Amino acid sequence: MSDTSYKTLKLERRGPVGWLLFNRPEALNAMNAAMREELAGAWLELDNDPDVRVIVHTGEGRAFQTGVDVAELASDGVGMERYRESMENWDLHFTAWHQKVAKPVITAVNGICAGGGFHWVADADVVIAADDAQFFDPHVSVGQVVAPEAIGLLRKMPFEAVMRMALVGRHERMPASRARELGMISEVVPAAELRTRAQELAETIAKNSPAAMAATKRALWGALESGLTEACRQGAKEVVSVWGHPDQDEGPRAWAEKREPKWAEPAKHDGAAR
Amino acid sequence: MSYAGLAVEREGPVGWLIFDRPKVGNAMDAAMLADLPKAWRELDEDPSVRVIVNTGNGPSFQTGLDVRQLAKDKDALREQSRRTKRAELLITAWHNKVATPVIAAVNGTCAGGGLHFVADADIVIAASDAVFCDPHVSVGQVSAFELIGLARRAAFEPTARMGLIGRHEKLPAERARQLGIVSEVVPPAELRDTARSLAGKIALNPPDEVRHIKQLLWRALEDPA
């Protein structure tokens, strides 16, 4: 099933997996103003669809994502000023993290991931990549500052590698194999098999309790916001939140009966309200 | 002193804290939960012990709570639930404010709550056949403390992947080394010798300074970053 109401994205459902694809291959999937707006709704649509248990995010063509659409900036007479207010107010809505998506999100990096493309690497739960994927951050090479996407990555992986990309700019590319060594991503697959593997991985994750995964995800992402002891105190609330939930009985019962568990339907949520 | 489900031994400057319920994957039952704080304290308060090595007997390192036993022991389960709610667990060296350096020597399967002892050790080494996984979400449970601790000391993405994929995937020892979750992988038969030798090197350093540095580094994890 494919949703045709998006111009810059494709949304698809394959079994329990919702797919979100950047769909401007002719522009290396650069994010223009239209895509930026469509992303906000696309994340919420998939997160609110009860048939979707896990979301896979990738791109059409040879690039995953190359950041803000420079051609549009140079020609529309407004330039980066268009984004000043949302950036100054830290009011962004184009990643799963910005939109408080409760479901697991797998980013499958299908090629070049440059500059602003790191937003979706930093803000995903699981990241895999094609063996020909390349990572680099050209911001400083064109006189721009990289901030949120690099800061997100700094929290999640060794500092030096992120700083090096930020300072070297367009003059060096990190291959997928190095990204895996560093724990920026967890798996590298032959390019032709990327989508098959992403679907398979998503279906595997979809076997787990949706309620337990949502709470685990909140505990882990919450930990990026605070010190260790405080993070554990907040994490305790998430652990306790599923006590008495039907999945707590169903999980062990299915295990004892050697069958796949039948999890409760995840509660529908409004991303904006959380 | 002797403890339930734990072997505590001294060997030169090394204090050994060994999970000893090999028939049940060294899972923590009510008696082991009650004795863990006492065993950590005994070794930490012994001036002859310069380094504590934590490992397991049998094919597993540690596989978390012994749910079967605890289901029959309502009082112990209630007590453990109370501590979980308040984030006041008392099972690891970190929980028990152990000042002596702690080496975890992961001798086999480390699953679910077993990850506490990896997240909360100072140094972690592993046997080449050790595996790490977190099955919580596959049985309808939430994983929090273990992964929060791990994500502070290693890359976030592989930690989140372990938490979300549950029992369907295991992280091998060599990948854990590459990610910096463990620093050394050795053949299974050499694990305890390697741990003893590493502990001996740490024991050569001045104990007060070693404890001070340990305290400083752990305190740095309390900053919101």
C-alpha cells in the first residue's frame, strides 16, 4: 500500500512495518521547505497507525539525505531566513525524535548521508547502512555551523569522530564500515540487500511487546537528558509503568507454551501531546 | 563468611565474587539478592583486597532475576519490586558504593539483569564465547537501568538495538570489545588467569589514588551529558 498524498516522501506499509522514504532522488533527497513540512505529518501518521509496529526510514536513489536544499535557498530570495524562527525557538518537527515517535525507528542509510542528513542518524533508535554508504558533514566548508545533528551524535558515540567530521567538512568521507566500528550504526549490508534486511530486522523487532518497547525507548532517550542516577530514577518509572499490563502475563505464558506472544494493541497516542 | 549462591574467595590482593548457581544460569534468587550487598561489603572492607573480580561458575555469567523462585517468594518479590520502583537496587558494586576497583570477567551468557554487572563494573573482560543480550521486551518487560548504564559507557545505538530487539539477537564478545563495552576478549580457559593478572597490575598502583580516581570518574557520569 502506498500513500500518494505526499510530494517529497513515500509512505508505505509492508506487514507490521511502516516505511518512510525520502523521495527527491533527483536532488539527492535534499530537504526543501515542502519536505520539511511533510515530514512532520508523515512521522505522526505512521506512529498513529495501529497496524504499524516498527518504522523503517530510508531514501530513494543513490543518496540517503544531503540536508537542506541549497538550490532552493539560493533561488527563493529568502534563504536560511525561512528557518530562523524555528531554529531560534528550537521548534523542529522533521525527525522521529522531534515528533516524539513512540515506536521503534530503524534508519537504513542507502547512500550518501551528508550534513543535515545526520539528523536522522542521530535521532533514530537503530541505524543500519548499505556497504557503499558514506558519511560527511560539509557545513563548515560552505560557511555554515553544524549544531543539533552533531550534538545528538556526540551523546551517542565517541566524541573525536564527530568533531573530526564537523571540522574537516566536505574534504573527507567516513565509510560505513568505520561508522559501524564506532557504534554510530550497528550493521552494514550489501547495497542491493539493504531494504530486505531492514524489513527483516523490523519484523524481528515487531515480535516484541509494543508497550514494553515504548517504555524502554522513553527510558533510554530520557537518559540522554540527565545524569546517571537521575536517569535511573526516571527509568524506574518506565519499568513500573508496564506492571499489570497484559503483556507482562502474555510474555512468560507464550514462552512456556513455546509460541509467539499475542501482544496488546499499543495505545494510540498523539505525538504533539506528549 | 559463606553466602547463598555466591562464592567469595581471596587470592593475594584479589577478592573473588563468583556467581555460583550454575544450574540456573546463575540467576539471582531471593537468597542471592539478600547476600549480594553483604558479599560486596565484606570484600570492599577487607584492606588486603585491592581489586575485586566478579565472574560466574558454569556456562553463564549472569542471567538476571530467578523469576521462577521469586514467584514463590512473595515477600522477596515485593522487596525487589519496592527497590526497583525507587531505583534503590542493591545488587551491583555501584549500587553498594564499592570503593575498590571491580573487574567483571564475563564467562558466558550475560542476559537481561546480568547486564547490571557489566554496566556497573569499572573494567570488563570476556571469554571469547560470551554473549550479551537483553530479552526484557520479548517477555513484556521494560529494560531501563542496565541499558542506561551501558549507554553512558559505550555507543548508544548498539545499546538501543539490544534493548529493542530483545531475545532475537545476541551481541558476541568480539563485537562488544570493538564497541568498548569490554576491553579484552580471551579464550574461555584463560579468562580467570587474565583477570587475576589484570587485577595484579592494578594492585601495584597506590590504593588510595586508585579509589580516588574511580570515584571521580563515576561522579562525572552524574553530570547531565
